[in-house]
Amino acid sequence: MSIWWSLHLRREAASVPLARRLLIGTMETAGVDPDISFDLSVALSEACANAVEHGGDDEPGCPSEAYRVTAYLDGERCRIEVADTGPGFSASAPGGTARPVSGDAEHGRGLCLIRELADHVHIGGEPGRAGAVVSFDKILKWREDAPLVAV
């Protein structure tokens, strides 16, 4: 079984729960274990929140007002990619390397959380294109009554 979808979303806070609900609904319909669905939905929310906050130059009418979310459920794996047109990651954080964050910080934990919740994470950019790409995947587990179990 393969399912994939792609969204182009405005860089607005309201877009984050929309992407999360679509992912949860897709995985629930396919029969993915709820714990796996939850982990991936939290990781997706963090990646989308980063794109909303850091993914453009905030000039009205600029194409950087949007970001893209793509999800693939293919066989035993789910792969999610969130891409924006912002400045990308700074030289002080090559490849999106997470910096230490104090225990009471309100920001800065998203990439660390994504790394904890997913099996494989790649943080970087697309060659010849401005912006950041956060992609991650996770091995799927299925409910016993899954209607679309992978073969």
C-alpha cells in the first residue's frame, strides 16, 4: 500500500493543526498504530511550526509566505518532508545541528524533539534552492484490524 499527499500552506499558525489533522486522519484510516501516529504528528507539528516561524522573509505578497508538507506512507515506512523558502540554517548550526537549550526555554526544542520521535532525520536544503527542508521517517506498526495493511 502506498499513500502520499502534498500541501502548500500559508505561513500562518492555523496551518499547523491542519497538516497535523490530515496526517492523523490518513494514518488512522490506513490502520497505523495510534502511538506511531501520535509521534509522527508531534514531529510534523514541530517541523511546520519552524517553517511558519522561520520559513520566509515576511514581505507581503512574497512567495515565501508559503511552505510545503509532503507525506508518504509506503509499505512499512512513513516519510514526511517540510520545505520552506526561508534563509535555511545558519553556518553556526550546519545541517540543522541542535544547539543546547536551557530547561526553561520556550523555543528551540523542535529539532531535538523531531530527532527523538522519528527513526531517521535529515535537515538541510535542496540543491540550487533557498530554504530549509526537514525530512524524517519512521517504521510503521499496524493495528490488528488495519484495513490497508502493507503487503
